[in-house]
Amino acid sequence: QVQLVESGGGLVQTGGSLRLSCVASVNIFSHATVAWHRQAPGKERELVANMIGNSRKNYRDSVRGRFTISRDNAKKTVYLQMNSLTPDDTGVYYCALTWNRTYWGQGTQVTVSS
């Protein structure tokens, strides 16, 4: 049973920063694609960033240059450093791990006040 546990969400003012973490309970972590998605109220879930292997990173246009995805394979942890946050970044952030199928975390709330 694969479990993903996110942490690090919270309330922050516009321009602030947060760092999300996601710990995986899976031995194949270093081989898996990891990603962060988010879902704002009334909107569909969207991909924020993913990391394929240990170097290939992709970001949605609205977060490129502000967010950084990274991973620590020894700790089986994926991070999302979020800087210069705006109210448009508000939502529930989900960690995802893909290896044969996609596994999801329970989500962590990020709220950016104006």
C-alpha cells in the first residue's frame, strides 16, 4: 500500500512563501515520477509541477520562476518551494507519484490572502 503524506500548507499573505513536503512510503520512490497538483474551489485539479527522474522538471506557466520542485530520494520526499505567492495560488495541493499507476496524497490547504 503506497501512502503519500503532505505537509507544509497554511495561510500566507501575498508575496509570501511556503514549502510543501510529501513523504512516500514506497521503495521505488527514486524511479517514480513525482508531481504536485492543485485544486482551487470550483475548479478542476491542475498540474503545478512534476519531476521525471532526478533532473527533468516541468512547470505550468503561471508558476514558472516562482515555484521549485525537488526531491530527496534518500528521504523518499518531494518538495515544492513556493515563492511570491498570490491569491491565485490558493487551493488544495496534492502530491502524486506515478509508477505503473498514479498514487495521490490527501492534500494540504494553501491559502494566500490579499
